Amino acid sequence: MEKDVREIKYRVNGIEKGMDLLLRANREQILKDLMAFFGKSKDRVKVFLAINGEKSVNQITEELRMLGQNVSKRTSELEREGLIRVKKTVGHSKIYEQTEKVAILNLRRELQKKFGELVPSTPESEEAGIENVEKEEQG
């Protein structure tokens, strides 16, 4: 049984690495598609950026002073697009986090270019992650 679990983990890791390579190889087209997805929706951008760690719909609603139903709609859209995922469920609340795709594509910087005033400064830890991704792309 333990051997099977190790084999599954090994295969999943290989799939994840392959997906990372595909994202990097097709970065420009994927970013173009994502910018079309965000369109002119400032609410979608705000909700996406509010999930800068682990957040529930209620936490995002309070932080952005938006209606809960609007935040729920935006989180559903972002989840379908593969930009956020449910990390865990606490009671009836889903706790969301951004996916690795976001860092690999350096999406925050692209949103900064398009929606400047809505995008807060990138935390230092996130900048370090972006630098590592950029170094991997160059190397």
C-alpha cells in the first residue's frame, strides 16, 4: 500500500511539472486569454486580488465591502478559470487560495499593468517567488 502511495505521488509530481512547463511555453497566449476573462470587470480583479492567502467569501465581503452574492459569483468564475481553488472547508464556509498558475504566469504584474490603481503592491515574499519563476524561465 505504501509503495502504491509513493508511486501515485511520483506520477502526480510529474504531471504537475509537465503542466508548469506547458504554462510557461504558452504564457503569452494564456495571459491574453486571462486578460480577456478579466475584461473590464474591476470586481473580478478585486476579488481575485483579495485572495492573497486563505480567505472565505465572508472575509472577502467584509474586506471589499461587496455583497456576498457578488463575491460568491466572482469566486465561482475564478475557480472555473483555474485561478483559485478551495483549500479547505470550515463549517459551511469554503476557504480559497490562488493556484500555482498565478505565480507561474506572473498574473499580478499583468493585472498591475491593466488595472494599476486596483492592484496593491506585491508583498516581498511573493516578489521572491516571482523572481524564482523568472529565473527558471531564463535558465
